[in-house]
Amino acid sequence: MLRIVRSMYKTVKSCVRHCGSYSEFFEYSIGLRQGETISPLMFSLFMEDLELSLQDHVGMGLELDELSIVLLLFADDMVLIGKTPEELQHSIDLLHEYCGKWGMEVNTKKTKIVVFRKRGPVLQNEKWTYNEHNIEIVNDFVYLGIVFNYTGSFVVNNQTLSGKGLKAMNILLRNVRKNDIPPKYLGQLFDAFVSSTLNYACEVWGFSKSKELERIHLKFLKAVLGVKTSTSNAGVYGEMGRYPLYIQRYVRIIKYWGKLLNTDNCIMKELYISSVNDANNGKHNWTSRLKSLLYSFGFGNTWENQLTINHQLFVIIFRQRLIDCFVQKWKGDIEVSTVMPFYKFIQPEFIFSNYLSIVRNVYLRKCLTRIRLGTHGLRVETGRYGRNRIERNQRYCPLCETQDIEDSYHFIIVCPALTQIRNKYIARYYRVRPSVFKFTSLLATCNRKTILNLCKYLTLNNIYLINHT
Ligand SMILES: [Zn+2]
């Protein structure tokens, strides 16, 4: 084995492939073979003694009980940690010495310093050099895909994630439109391609409900449903049966907590224990936020008895509690909604709406969604703003003489001006002696034929639905 590796580095030559053609072979004597599967292992073996040579006296680095952490390593990424400017400079000097001895180089252009502090600029004496080159001091640094800000806040990280997520969402939307994918699967696609970006490493930072990230989720759902951005969020969640993204985040935090509680890794264990102590002494850290999260959903008891709980079971219970709380609030929102006064009757349960699967024609489907969510072009809605603004009780139907307010109820089962076309598409039961009950049961029906006919009725009169919007 050793001989194979040795000869691989002694006799194998390399070449560069570019646009399908290969360059001349050449030899190289530094670094590891690119893309070779044992390269990472060889690198780790090579770097194995670095930690020892950096730790030349007791008390260096972060001290956790009996452990001290002077550096973090991930592949060829390295983080040096120091409590004081002098200590960090000393570590950098030792690194330089080590690299000189083993023929390695540090890319000083990619090397940065972050001085973690509460606020204010860095102090005069806070300067560091590597081999007499000044190292740049920055406020934010991307480590393993997360933006670490000098204050310890993840606001910049969330901005970066929302930028990336928005890009991913736009690409997904473009592909969805091209391929006409049913809405039922779009939630899953969103989770695979966009949520994974938006919630990247949320175990560390995901305690906030983050309106900024949720906005992208809602934007996607609204684009899929074909409704305006001003449409009620509660209605959009309800139609798609989708929960906000924070629910996934909180569950992932709880799962990660379970990992910390059961870990064999002594560093993780020590870190967790010391952060629990800090949190109990009133310090604000990851653990204190976890504790507030648990208390805010009524799981203070679980926090107090954390060593005895069945974590797998707890994750399920916790997730259900998040969902229950969300759905309860959702029910409250649709109960008081003035824009969608009928929605509480047509969507009494929080589940994916069946009509979205039944109506395959996108245009027909969107007309029905707009009626359900109250974002149509009927007077009751258009009279709310702008030049057309009129008092609610005067938003009469312009088609007939009834002086009824032109809302979806009037439009679909009452307006005498539309009788002829109504007789063709709406079953007799609904239109004879119309009532709100009949109207809402028409909108809530799962009967395929009734739904498709209703959609046709709406689109044939579409001038009133789309024109004003
Ligand atoms: Zn009318």
C-alpha cells in the first residue's frame, strides 16, 4: 500500500483537460494529487502534529474545563483562536515556523482576522502579521458556508442566505413554468432546492422566525397560486397546506440539541456543559436561546429534565406542538379576515386544497384561487383602494339593478345578469334559493365536475375577475 502511494507521488505525471483535449504531461513535486480520494486523509496525516506545535504552553486558546482549543481544522481550512492579540500573534508565528519546516505555504490573501467584540472599531494594538505581511481585519468571515459577524449576530448571514435562496427560487419557478408541474409537488421541490439553502446550518442561527427568509417562501407560494403579492398570507398557507419555514428550523435545532446531549465527542460535550452554565448565569448564548424556545412552547419541564427525556419521541411531540400553535393562530387569522370572509367555511382544516390537483389547466385554476382568496376584480375588492375607492356599502354590482354589493357570493350564485351562463355551469341546488351555506359548500366541494364547471363559469366571466386587477 505504502509503495503504491509512494510511486503515485514519484512516477505518476499529470496533465490538464480543457474542452475535451489534454495538455502535455508534466511532473509536479508539491501538494497532493487533486481529486484523488486519499488526498484528504494524507493531508490530515500530514497536519496531525500541527496542533501540538501550536500549543507550546498551557493556557493557550479557549479553555473549557480541562480542554483547550487552539485551532479548528476542516479539510484545508484552518481557524486559529486566541484570547488576546499577543496570544493570536504567537500562534500565527508558530504556524509560520511549522509551515517553513514542512514546506507548506499559507495563502495570506485568503487569510483574515475577525476580532469578536460587542461593538466599536478594532483597537490600535490589534494588528497581526504573517511572515511580516499584514493580515487584513474583517467584520464578517464566511466559515463552512456561514457568515460569522464580529458581534456574533447572524443578521448578515441571513441576508446572504436570503440572496442565495431568492436566486434558487427564481430558477425553480422558471423550470416549474416550463414543465407544468402540479402544485402538489411544488412544495417538495421548494424544500429540496430552496429551503435547503434558506435554512442552511440553521441549527446554529435559526431561532428567529425571520420574516426576510419567509418572504421568499410566500413569494414562491403566491407565484404558484397565481395571486398578487398583497394576498393574505394565511390564505396562501391554507391553500397549499404549507407551514412557515421556521417550523423546520426549530425542529432541526431540537434534533441538534439531542445530538449534543448524546454525543461522545468530548469537545461538544464540554462546550454544551459550559454553555448551559453560562446560560444559567444569565449569559446570552445558543443554549439560552434554546431554553427560551422550549419555554415559549410550554416545554420548560423538558429543559429542566433534559437528561432523562426520550429525545426521539420529544422531537415528534415538539414538532406537533409547533404545528398546533401555528394552525391555531392561522384559524384566528382567517376567522377575522375581512378580505376572505368565506374562507373559514371553505377551508376549515389546514390541508392541501384538493382543487389544486383537480384543475390541471393553470388559467382555470388561478381564477378559482383568486375567488377563494378574495383577490379577484369584483367591486367589493377593487373598491378598497386607489382611484376606485368607494365606501364598502356602496360597492354595488355594476351588472344588475339589485344594488347588491358585488362580492363573490353575488357574482357566483345571485347576480341576475349572469343567470343564463349560470344555468349552464352551476348545479340547480346551488342557484335555487341561494344561501351562504350553499355558496361556501360549492367552493369547498371535492366533486370534480362541479369544480371544473365552476372554473369555467368564472373564466367565461373573466372580464370581471381579471380586468380590474
Ligand atoms: Zn349583479
